[in-house]
Amino acid sequence: MNCHGGVRANGDLSFLFEQTALLPAKSGKKAIIPFKPNLSELIHRIKHEDPELRMPLDADPLSLDEINLLEKWINQGAKWGTHWAYISPDENISPPKIEGDWGYNGIDPFIFKKMKSENLTPSKLASNSNLIRRASLDIIGLPPNDVMVQQFLSSSEKNSYEIIVDELLDSEHFGEKWASMWLDLARYADSRGYQKDILRPEIWRYRDWVIKAFNDDMPFDQFTIEQLAGDLIVDRSDDQLLATAFHRNTMTNDEGGTKNEEFRLAAVMDRLSTTMEIWQGNTMACVQCHSHPYDPIKHEEFYGMMAFFNNTMDNDNDNDYPKASLLSPNERLMKSILESRLSNFKSNGDSISEDYQIALNEFISIQPNSVPIILELPIDSSRKTVVFEKGNWLVHGEEVSPSIPSFLPEMAQNFPKNRLGLAQWLVSEENPLTARVVVNRIWEQIFGRGIVTTVEDFGTQSESPTHPELLDWLALRFINEHQWSIKSLIKEIMMSKTYQLSSNVSDEQLALDPYNRYLSRGSRYRLSAEQIRDQALAISGLLSNKVYGKSVMPPQPDGVWNVIRHVAKWEKSEGDDSHRRGIYTFWRRVSPYPSMISFDVPSREFCVSKRIRTNTPLQALITLNDPVFVEASEALAHLMINKGGESPEDQISFGFQKALMRLPGQSSLNHLSELYHQQLEQNSSRMNAMKEVASVILNLDELIMRT
Amino acid sequence: MAEKLIKELHSKHENHLSRRQFLGSSTLGLGAMALGNLSGCSISSEDELRSNFLNKTGLHHVPKAKNIIFLHMAGAPSQLELFDYKPLLQNLDGKECPPSLLEGKQFAFIEGVPQMLGPQFSFNQYGESRSWVSELLPNFKDIVDDVAFLKAVKTDEFNHAPAQLFMHTGSPRIGRPGFGSWVTYGLGSENTNLPGYVVLVSGQSIPSGGKSLWGSGFLPSLYQGVELRSKGDPVLYISNPENTSRTTRRQVINTINKLNEIEHNSSNSPETLSRIAQYELAFKMQMTVPEATNIKDEPDYIHEMYGTEPGEVSFANNCLLARRLAERGVKFIQLFHRGWDSHGSNDFENLHGGFLKRCEEVDKAMTALVKDLKQRGMLDDTLVVWGGEFGRTPMQENRGGISNPFKGRDHHGEAFTMWMTGGGVKNGITYGETDEIGYYPTKESMHIHDLQATILNQLGINHERLTYPFQGRDFRLTDVAGDVIKDILA
């Protein structure tokens, strides 16, 4: 494909499309003549004895098996298959029959069958203390609270696990955890990007919209339509307009001497690429300059797709126009609650009380502000879209109108030919990709690895799914049974036996399946940057419970934000606001929060589907020395001494259990208490000695990992 | 031996990445799998497949340079006042610029018809190479026979931030990996106790391209440049909290590691072992970083030579620090010295103001750095690169169409001067030439992508094979361009 694909078609030969591959090449010979392998130049050349003429050039010859396969294929008529991702899933797919009755729900037989075929044996179930920590981290991103742990570990109810899962799914913290995946995709940040990276101080309302949508379990089809085309919905609500800020997370260039049109187009193309990556698992960005090297997308088809996005009002202006004066969903809710409280006050004739004044002040303080949004240009000032030759915006080719690339399912006639229609098409029954891609993203969030590993790419260069039937079965259930409910999908996954396996690994499993592709054991991966911060604050009791609100600036070292002379200071948040969850930390593209960068957050200039997880000494320095973690160790030590019982050993066990939901083993306890006594001997106070023990707990591998 | 190892890695890699890799292998080549083992860091599970192929296997050929020290003069110094001597321009001083030089050009500030501006300082020829150097660099003139001048470097960008990004990431927009990220991704680091890609900043605040100049972009974060700060912790969070002594820290890490070993006994997870190693490394770095950055240790004659004053934020200190880091095996040492912009629009940003001061700040120190590397025998395998993100116009800048109160020049990317030394580059040569007023190249123009390709070449990397897959395509530092300029190589 490198030599005879979409970019290079050496000797005028490209195998990308059936029609081009069957044409005569430059030599006049046809590479492939269906049913006639002996006359096909392709076969002749791969068998050639002269290495100068033998294909593939400069490489080892193909094996006999490979040659036979190609001959057989041509002999049978050289049928062009369609890549699996573009074929609709089989409606009749169902969990396979397996020997025995391993499993709790429909997911398990798929997994069991595959692991057996790989000669793997499933691990035993995870311990309850492990399971509740895992479920809580996966659903709300935080460790479970003491009450929940107590309730679960002491319960003898058969469905106690399900109760916990339901309780977690109902938590307001659910949206905070799941929003972070979405914000990476939406390339959300609190600044505009490029050189000046001017702040976008009001865009957080969109972030809150996302959190709220997850909390409300907004069906994913609606979630899609509102973000891509909320402005085009008839009688749209303010929230639907706010949702369109999704595509205003593109960057705006405020630098002198730059052409607004150039950067407007950069934003429009980014919207297209981002949309295709998120919903279709398609890496369309290549096609800006040329036909896709591997996937069957033609150069002009990119611009047909771009036409859907090319008709909005924003134009890289310095004021980030257009904007709308909006409240966040939560602000509106608060405002209406306060309003009814105020009116109750009045009816009590209590209008001058202090409470009234406080409520009134609060009511007044909640004011809408200008959030960048998407608006469509009126018909009479619509933009033309043309093909840019080689991707250069100054070199215009033919004019195109909004259209879907031919390798994807057609758009139904009754959908409008605009962004709204595009959004409806993405979540229509005819489009098999969206549900697969989304289900795979959710699966990846939970298991740390997608059924298709390349979550961002389902094209011909993607990795094949490890469990194709399971992916299709889940995708269909997501649409039909779960009615696009993310929460139901998550619950179904978590109720499977597969999910509940212990993550300890046997030597045999490690040898046969080092990366746990076949899920014969529970998965194990490092927590996200946000989770690592949130967990330390939660365990030590420092975490602010506040949900929603504008972005905050927790302490960071002096000088970090000293980025450019033009704009903005890091104004340290005070009180509770310095202990909010990581998702609320102010996100400036040129300088994201330093401890989060080290734990692999993207800088959010572009859509990122999967964070890479590294393991570095700089991370150790953060969890040992960053003032946030030092403060957490101190607070945890405080809890241990004051609430952990009389003896240091009891106090240590208390702290350990608070962190990991289980008591330390005897030797672990011995090591920790040895450290404590060592510190006392070195003239440390009890508090300082316990602080070091707490620091150890907050740095344990088991804690940094989701196990 | 090496070939055998590479072959083995090839097949291992292809087995793992089967289809994706099989189809793309001829262009992906070693580059994609050459992720070095930086500081012994690791990438977990699946990503490891694409990543953790150790160290030297990233080399595509025998390197001439082990390390690189890149001295970036952010703000863009005027080549016409330093190296590119144009006597004719003196004759044109004050004359109106001919329209042929303005047609179809885009300037950052020049409007209407500006006047030509002659060289503001006098020039002389030095060394056996008879290289022209202006009076502003009285020290540097001593080392002209050690360097290769590149007099017709060309960039595509005419604003500071995009041009700096272009120089260091190969793209004018933020979001791509920094030069050193690519290099450490490809080669790893010699020293496991120090970061492989270190950034030192002096002058007025940070360069306008911001931290994106040394971010890891879409590469794993372990390849990001680590800024060694002059004030506060040299590396963020390297110091223990108050009340935690080094003894206590040792005990704390011992305890963490003992508990992690216990954890490993039951989990059997390889990543737990890796974490134990990371904590040991972190502990070592807490020693090595302060040790490496403590320039006070240096003898007096060295301080004299560089003009260093320990404790200050200065280019001189950073030059000395760069030598110390190179000695310790840090692969990519990036210096930024900011404040070169000289438009003539105020009493600071002009050729007789800030520019003059910058020359004083760098002349002695950069000369000392080259001499010092040479006297230690390090110049043979350390590549030193000097230059701004673009050059300046032969016209006087005239924002708003009126003349500026001070002498200054606008941004100019068609042709400007950089110099290189060491690391297998020819000594005492000049590559590239500009026309009589220093506006356009007349021969041997060298594009930024050529410069990048050439630098990578000296480090043992084929720039076309150092790739990383992102958003469906394989990205390179040199995008789809760049030629190694063999004429400047020894």
C-alpha cells in the first residue's frame, strides 16, 4: 500500500480501489485479471526470479503460502472485500454456546470461548475489597467512601454488588469521571491556543454541560446531535446551544499578521477530522492533502465532508465571535432553586432576614456570560466549499457540496444536507460504525484496552478486534436494548464475570497473553492524572465535594505559568477551591497543570482518543514531593492519629485500609511500623513520623494502579 | 552484531503488530520502533509494543555526534550586524527600498515603502578562513576557524512563535513533539539518572513559542523536555518537603519498595517491578540533578572564561551548565536566550539597545563553551548549533508607514545566518551566500527542514525513518521534506 496506494501509485498502479486496480498500469499490463492468475502481472511479478523485478521491491519475497493465497483469490474472481468495520453487524448475533456455564451475562461466553481457544484459563474472582475499589474508580473516578465500603463488605445480600454499581452510577461524581474521556476527544481547554493562547474564561460552561449530560445519562444519539448541531434544532434550548461549544474548542489565532481565513479553515478542517475520529474511528486528516493512503477515501470526498462544517459564522476573529450569553445547566438549576426559596421567604414575610440576604446575594451572583458557540450562516451568505489542491487553501479546485464519502453508508433522503443531517446520519440505523466505535471507547475506559486496540482508527490500518462478535453484539445492544444509554452499557459490562476477575496474573497467563488481550484475568493499569490527584485528596479527606462550576487554579510552583508576556496570571484558588477534582483545574494549552502533564494528559490542541500511560521517575517525584501530595499525607496522618485507634499499628492499619479498602498483610504492617518507629527515633514528632507512613501509602503501586 | 539485533527486533515487532505494521513496515522502519529507553522509563502494557525497543537500536547509522547543544537566540538577531557583511548596503542607507523587493511580500510590520538600512557596526575578517565578524563579537572572532557558517538559512514563517515552533518541531503550529523529544524517542539517553532532553532558558522570560517548543506533542510524555529552572527547584518537585531529610526519604522509598515487592509477589505484574525501579531512579535524580546543576563547583578560571555568576539567571551560567550536562551524557541540551527582537520601535528593541546588550551577554559565553568543549576533547562528538528563528530585513522597519524612532529591522525568513561546530561538521567553512544586500540567497540555501535533517544525520538518525503514527499517518520532524546537506559535513 505504500507503493501502490492512495498517495503513491507507482507505475500508475493503486490497489486502493477496485476500479483502479483492474485498469492497465503504466506498462500497459493489467496487474489483476479476475479468474486468470497466470495472466495477471501481479502474480508474475511476485514470483519473479530477478530481485530487480520481483515485488515487493527491496524486500524478502512473499512466502509460497502467500503467493498461493493470492493466486487462489484471483482464480476465484478477485473479489474486493469490504473492510469489516464498514459492514453492518449481523442482527442475529448472540452469545456463543460454551461448555459449562461460566459467566454471569451475555458478555462472558464471548470472552470465555476466545480465551479457551488461546489455551487460557480464567482467574478467580477479585476479592470484595478489590472489586469495590475497582468499580468505584471506574464509575466515579474516586475511591469508594467509608460508608459504601462498610455496607458492601458486611452485606450478605446476593445482589450487594449490583446495589453498589447502581449507587455509583447514580452519583453526581459519575459525570466528572466520564467527562474527562470526552474532553480529551473534544480537545477542551480554557484557552484559545496558538502563540498568545488567550484565555477562554467562560468555556467551562460547556465542560459542565458534558458532566451534566453524563450525569443525566443523556442518550448518546441526542448527546451527538446537540453537540454537533444544537444550533440547528428547531426551538433549541439554551443548553442545546451551549452544547455546540463542543466544536468551538478549536484554536483561535490572535497573532499579528496571520490570515483569519487560513485559521478559520484550519478550525473547520479540525472539526471534520475530530468528528470523524470520535464517531467513525476514521483518521480523515490525511485526506486534506491527498487521497487516503490506506482507506478508500478520495481527496475530493474530504472536501464534500468539510462542506458540512464550512458554513458557520465563526471566522478566527480576535473576539472569538459568535458568543451567546448563557448559564451552565447547573447554574440554571441553582438559580431556580434559589428563586423558589426567595419566594418562600417572601410569603413568610421574612424578607429582611440574614438568610434571605444570603440567598438573594447568591441569586444575584449567578449571571450568564458569553460562551463561544457555533451558529450557521444564513442561506443568503452561505460559503462555497472548494477542493484545496494538495491541501493548500490558496489553490482552489472544483466546488463541492455537502456529501458523505462513498465508502460510508448513504445519508437518508429526509435528513437535511447540513450539520444537523450529518449528526442524525451518524446515529442513524444505517450507520454501523458509530455504535461500534463508542462501545469500544467505553470498553477501553473500563478494561484499559479496546476490543479494537486502535480506538481512534477502525480503518484498514486498525488492529482487528480481538472479539469481533462481542463488539457487534454490544453495539447492537447499545442501540436497541440500552437505547444509547451509556450508564446501562457500563452496568452491563460491570455485571459481567469477566469484569470481576482478579487482576493477579499467573506465569502461564503472562507467557501466553502478556497484555491481557483475551481478558482471562482482571485488567490492571495506571490511574489517570486526574484520578491520581483526586484519589489522594479523597483518601486524606481534603477533597472538595462541590460538583460543577468554573475552572480553578490550585497551587502550582511559581514561574510555571510565566509563559508569555501577553496575558493572564495564575491566580491561586483559595479554600475549598484549591482541593477540587482535577477535571476542574484550569487548562491552558501552552502550559497544562505540571503534575498532570507528567501523568500523561494531552495538551488538548487536537482530539486524542487514547492517553498513553508511562511510568517515569518524574511521576514518583510528584507523588512524593508535590505540595498537593505532601498536604494529603499530612491530612491522612492526622486522620490516622485521631481516628485510627490507640496503638501506632492500629493507626497505620486504619490509614492503609482507608486507601486500599483492605487491611495490610502482617509483613507490610511490620515494614510500615518499622518506618514509623525509625522516624520517632530520629527525633521526629508522632505527627511527622506518621506523615511519612502516610506518604508511603499514597505512593504504593497498588494505589497508583487500578487493579 | 548490530544488524542481527536489528533484524531480530524487526521480526519481533512485526509479530506483535502484525497487520498494521506489516502493511506499513517499509516506511515505518526502525524509526517507529526505535523508542529509546529514556532514563529507564517505561510505557505500560500495550504501548510498550510500539515503544520500548532499547537504546542504540534507534540508530540508523554510526553517529558523529553523541550530544547536541542548541543555542537558540529567541527574537532573531540581525545577521547583517553580526556575520553577513554587506558593504553595498551601506551605500544604500537611507534610500527608498525599490518596489521589486516589496512586491508580493508579507512582512510582520513593514508598511508602504521603507528605507534601506546600512550595517550599524564595523566588520573585519578573522582566522585562516577569513570570516567576517562584526565588532560586536570580540571573543567569537577567535573561534571562526572552528565553525561552519550557514549564511542562507531559510524559514517559512515570519512571526516569532510560529518560526520558533517550525525550527524546533518542524511545524509552525503547537502540538508537535520538540526536536529533543524526537531525538530521545529515537535514541534514548546515555545517562539514566538525568533526563535526556533538557531545556535552559535565559533572557527576558520564556521564548514566545512557549513550552510547546519542548513539549512531547503526540509522543509519550516521557520524551518531553525537562526545563532546568534557575530559580526554585531545578526540576519541579525534585526537593524533599520541609522536615523530610534525605535519610528519611531513603527510608520512605525503601518502605515503598518493600511493600511493592510484597504486592508483586501476589500480582506478578511486571509494571510493579518497573515502578520499584522508577522510585530508585527518582531517589538518584534527587542527588544527580542538584549535583549537575551546581556550577559553583567549577574552578575560578572556568568562571572567568564563561563570565558566570552562580545563582543568577544568565546565558553564561546556562552555557556552563550545558557543558556539564553534555559531560554527563544528556543527549539534547536546548538553550533559549530571549530578547533579540530589534525593530527600532522603542529604546529597548533596537540595534543600539537590547541587541547590543544581548551580544555582550552571549559573545563571551558561547565562545567559552566552544573552547571549553574543545579543550576537553568533547567537541568531536558534541554538535553545537547557534541561531535565531529567522533573520532581519535589509530595510529599516517602519511600522504604520512612518519611520521608527530607533534603528531596527523587520523579521526576514528568506536568508539568515546560523553557525554550527563540532559533531562531525567541517571547520572554518561558509555554506550559502546572499545577494549584495543580504535579502535573497544566491547559492546554497538551506531550509529549516534541511537543517533538521542534517542535525539528525549527525546524531545517527535518518530523518525519513524517524516516524511516529498519529491520527492515521506517520509523522516526522521534517514533515515530508528535508535533505541532509553533505557539503558541510567533515
